Amino acid sequence: IATGGAGQRYRYTTNPEVATADGMAAAFRAGCELRDLEFIQFHPTVLYGHATQRFLISEAVRGEGGLLYNIKGERFMGKYHPLLELAPRDVVARAILNEMTLCGSEYVFLDMSKIDGAKERFPNIYRTCLRQGIDLEKEMVPVSPAAHYTMGGIKTDTYGQTGVNGLYACGEAACSGVHGANRLASNSLLEGLVFGIRAAGAI
């Protein structure tokens, strides 16, 4: 089973339309144990809009100097974490949600205008924002959190074997235990590539 996560269970998500947890549900009906389903990672900065499936603005933008402001024009991350915009995803997502609640807004702003060569360094983000009428080199980008990654899933061992003999799972549908409650950026590659190869070998 390699059917991805459960992001489409949420109103706003970065996930494709097929990420509906069907594989997890099928495995559960077959007798598999599901684990850590309460741990859903919300990406803090996705492009605000009215579509339910939203475009992810990479945290690399904040790593390169992108700054967050509430709709009052105030930088706010200093109230929440000493690393400011470089705080972990869950901290930034909760901070943004809190600022949205306090200000009665549906988004905050991400300012990329001070990043040298932002247009060249983030070409896909630049083009996508431009299609929405936003020039990120001159304007702040409205962003809000959205469901991003399912930490839990079908419980497997380190070879993808589930609790049902002969049934294997890998990728976001599986829960091999490498994430804990909050996935680090590249651990999804570990889930897909490493455990995918190990499952194939075991099969």
C-alpha cells in the first residue's frame, strides 16, 4: 500500500486530490493497526486563496530571510520563539493561527522583498504568485497554514511489513516510526525511498 496521506480530510491542504486516507482505511479493514494518526503536520505558509488545495510556499523562503507580519503590519514571531521565523514548523503554524485569531484575519503576510534575487532563487513561487497578481519582489504575500503531512499511518516494521502477513506499506500511508510527532523536511524521502526499497526487497 503506497496511497499517500490524509491531507484531503482537511478543508485546506497542500495535498493532491488522491490523498484521502483510502489505503489506511483499507488496511484497517484488513486487520492492520493504525498508529499516530493524531499527528498531522500543518505547513505554516501556503499561499492564501479560496481554493481548498493550496500552493505551498517553502520554508526555505524563511530560511533565506522571508519575514512574517500580521495584517496590522507588525512582525510577531518574536512573541513566540527566539528563532523568530526560523522556529520549527509547528511553532510557526500555531503562531500564525494565533495572530489570525487576534487580528480577525484569514491570513498573515510573508515579506520576500528583502531577499536578494528572490525571483531567480524561487522561480516557481514567483510565477505562481504572479499568476495571482502578486509580485513578491515588491509586495507581501498573503499566507496561512494548511494540512501538509500525515505522520501516522499503517503500522509497519522497518521492512514495510504490516500486522497482516504478506501486506506491506510504505511512504506517507505507512507509519514506520521515523517521524515522531513532527516531520523534519526530508524525512518523507526516507519514508518513500528507503522503506520503499526495503519493502520491495522483503517482498
